[in-house]
Amino acid sequence: MAEILKYIHCKYFCMPTNNNLKFFKKICCKFFLFSFLLSSIVNKTNAQSCSTAFHIVVLGSSTAYGDGASPGKSWVALYTDYLKKINTNYIVDNLAVPGTTTYIMQADNYVPPKGRPLPMKGHNITTAIQLHADAIIINFPTNDAASNYTLQEQENNFKRVTNIAKNHNILVWVASTQPRNNFTFQQVTSQKNLYNWIKNYYKEKSVDFNKGLASSKDSILFKYNAGDGIHLNDAGHQILYQRVVNESIPDSLCAVHKQFQFAKLN
């Protein structure tokens, strides 16, 4: 492809008027090739080499549902469009429910502690398995802290679901906490601790939904605030979308799929 581009550019754009035609062409082509490669690096948006269609399920609350964003501008809607451009057969099931916590994504047979919500059938890990998900993206950013759940129970809820997914060979990406206005000192501390835990526990499978969106007081930066101090606007959702794209989920799924096929053959 690079050679074709060099030829086209040299033939139609490199038109010297002196006798050093060969030398001028060579210099011109090298300059064009360098510019083309540099542009490719600068403008790279995690283009995926894998075009196989997969099934992705989103578990979450209001941010994943799309609250704060205009129709079609939420991070899930944008990511769905992105995947459909890779392959129109991609399936994205958004099972997010506004106002919910990590307890609702637990398996159907899970019995929560007294005073905690029951799993929400049709919107949990059990449903994701029934849908034959290849990958799950989890996005529960602030409601657990708002409900004053302990850090330990939040961690347990994440681990319980991701362990079930792992046992069913489903890849999982976990979004971090997000900034939220009017939290108490204890709630802000809880958010910070959970943010650090998600980054450390899930490592490359964690998605940063906080960095660059929070003020020095851990509230939502004004330019990303949808107006209620809880949700992000279109600009904020655009950032979340790009960070999910940066995870290169399609290529990760392709790599696992190829390993599975190789194992079957051997």
C-alpha cells in the first residue's frame, strides 16, 4: 500500500522543472512517505485488525444506560456504532439499569446480605451467559458509594461476577469509578479506594473512567457535567467511548478465539 501511495504521489505531484528529475522524485517520495507514516501514527484510533463479529454485553447503571448524553451520543451507543463499522454482525446488548448498584449484576441464585438489593434478572451475569456473550463491559461508577456500601462488599461483588464470567470463558473489562458532585469525605475516600483497587486488581482489563474528568475536589469538571452533578454530558461520554475503543477489545477477542480454535485442532 505504501509503495502504491508513493508512486501515485510522485507521478502526479512531484513535477520538477530542472534536470534533476530522478533525484527530486526520490526526495519527494521519501518526504511523502515520511509524512504519510507520521500521519498514520498521529491519527491512529486503535484501528482493529480483526473483523470477526462478536457479542458484547454491557452491565451497568445510568452512565452505561446513557443518562446525561444526547440520543446516540452515550459511550455505549458510540461504541456500538464503532463495532458495527468493523462488522455489521456485531451484537451489543446493553443491560444497564439507571439507579442500580453492583448487587443487581449478581447471578440469579445469589442471596445478598440483609438490606441489599436482589439480583435483577434480565440485567445480570446470568443473562449475559444466556446471551452467549463473548465479552462483558461492567460500568457501575458511583451508586455503591452513594449507598454507603463498604469497599469490601463492592470488591466482592465485582470479583464474584468476573469469576463467574471467567469460568464461562467470557472476557471482562471493568470501568473504574467516575467523579460525582456533593459526595461526603467518606464517599470520596470510598471512590478513590475502589478506583485504585479496580486498576490494581483488573490491571489491563480496567478502563479508566475518571482521569481527566474530575476536578481537584473529585467532582465532575464543569465542561463534562450534564447538569445534575451525577452524569456526564456528550463531551464526557465521548471520552469514555474513546477509552473503551483504546482497549482494543475486538483484537483481544480474536486472539482468544484463535487460541481456542488452535486448542481444538490439537
